[in-house]
Amino acid sequence: MGRWIESLVGRRWLVWSVLALAVVVLVASSLTVWVKRQALDTDNWVEVSTRLLQDDEVRQVVAAELVESLFANTDVEAQIQGALPPRLEPFAGPAAGLLRENAVTAADALLQRPRVQALWREANRTAHRRLVAILDDEPEGLVSAERDTVILDLRPLVAQLGQRVGIEVSLPPDAGRITLLRSEQLGAAQDAVKTVRRLSVALAVLALALLALSVYLGRGFRREVLRVMSLSLVGVGVLLLAARRIAGDAVIDSVSSDSTREAGLSVWLLATGLLHDVAVGLILYGLVLLAGVLLAGPTRAATAVRRFLAPAMRAHVAYVYGAVALIFLVWLAVGPSSGDRRLLGTLVLAGLVAAGVEVLRRQILRETPPPAGG
């Protein structure tokens, strides 16, 4: 008896250690998955950049930058002066200033046009494909003469703005171009991307393996292990949401001014949208697991629910699994990250749900014998 107790106590320490390690790995996995899917997936990048331009605060900042690029590279005052009669030439300066003020409104309106947003989207797609190709050390066919430099080219937008406000535009080669990556940053960026790509899969597999191992080792107190696991998933989700909020405040304060803070907040929220979805997903998964643990527990309420479900579990198993499958499909359609799920992760999740339902069904069948004559 004493040896059994000693063995159980030792196994408890092992189970909790494995579960604690799984939580740490899960946090790291969530962050690497977010970076990989948000920063290295071109479709996600383009989607976020498009939504950024549709945000009023961000669009106003972009409009101001376009106007700044236009007037910094075009002598507007000289053009106005050349179009005025000699006695009105002194008014060229004030006219240029007034035109600049109105140009911001014109730029904002221009950026709302579908055709211009399509240009913005394609410029971001081209730049991101080039960026990923360089970071993956596969630049063939995607990089211009600027081999190790990635540039977001907004010159077509600046030119369209000039035409809209009636300015003859002749832009120098570097106007309206935003450098995303320079050659001196290439080595470190490539190493970081390789690390993220490797860890995003390895850490996810390791986290699942550690969670499964903790359940396997928890023989004799598995319900307690599952309850702690469910609360841990909720805790990780809450931690990620808190980290997103704290890091967001720090980043926004460091890169934005009072006039651009709202735009910076919009950029941060959109850029970390997938991290938010991952966090909310973990919280909901934890709550669903906790509900299952409580449903399988010894409380009166849980026992009454299992007794109520017994006839369906015994005589209408297909309907039970059909209802669970329908709920699962609805979750996939409307739940967090619904537009960016991976097939393997979906299959694993479906398998875990099916396994949980089957475990509950067998418990109910053991507890409720068939009716007499049935």
C-alpha cells in the first residue's frame, strides 16, 4: 500500500511537470504560429493591408504620406507661378499651400476608390512575395535589380493623386517607395524566418504530445488532469490576450505620436488579429473541455444530464454524432480563425471531439443499463 501511494505521489509530480511544460510550449507555439501565418503568408498579408486602407484613421495617415511625397518631389509653387499672369505670381505660394491642404482630402477620397484599393492590394502582394522569396533564399524570378532590397512601390498612387489635383507630376525614381528590407538586414531576417518555420510545426506537435502524455500518465486521476488542462488552456488564451494588449500599448507609444495614435492602434489590432483568434480559440477549447470534464463528473447535475442523454446514446448514436458534427461544422464556419484553418489541425480537432463524445457515451452506457426487455 505504501509503495502504491509513493508511486502515485511520484507520478503526480511527473504529470504536473509534463503539463506545466506543455503550457510553456503551447505559449511559444501560439506565438510562432501567429508570426508564420500573419507575417509570412502572402494572402494574410494582403488581406490585412487591404483592411488597413479601409480603416479611416489609417487611410488618413496614408493620404498625408502620399501628399507629402507628391509635394516633396514636385515644385508645385513653380507650376502655379508659371500658369499665372505676372502680376498674380506673388499669390503662387499661398495657392500652393491651399492646394496642399485640399490635396489631403483628395487623397483620402482617392484611396477609397475600388480601383485604387486594387492597386494598393497588388503593390502589397508583389512586395510581400518578393520579401518572402528573399527571406526563404529563393529570389529567382521575383526580385528586380535591387536584389537584396524589398520595396513597396506606391508611385502609381502618387501619380494618380497628382492628376486628381491638377499637378503635372514627374517623380524621381525613389519617390513614393517604402523600403521593407535592406541588404544589411538580410542575414538576421533569413535566420529568424527559418527558425519560425521550423518551430511553428515542431512546437505545435510537441505541445499536443505533452498534453497527451500528461493524460496517459494520469491514470487514476485523469479527470483531475483534464480539469487542470482545461483551465490551463483558458489561462494561456487569457495570457496571450493580455500580452497583446500590453505589447500593443508599448509598440504604439514608441512608434506613433498623439496625432497618429488612433491609426497606430488600428494597425496593431489588425496585425495581431490572428493572435487574438488563437487566444480566443484556446479559451473556448478550454471551456468546452472543462464542460466535458464536469459532465463526466460525480455531481448530481452531471449525473442527471447523463441519465437524460442515456436513451439517445443507446438507441440513436448516429443522431448524436450527427448533431455533434453539425455543431463542429458551425464552429469551423464562424469560430476564430475560421478563414485560415489548416487541414491537419482541423482533422486533429475533429478526432479529439469524436474521442470525447465516445468516451462520454461509454461512460453513460456503463452507468445506465438497458431497460428490462430492451
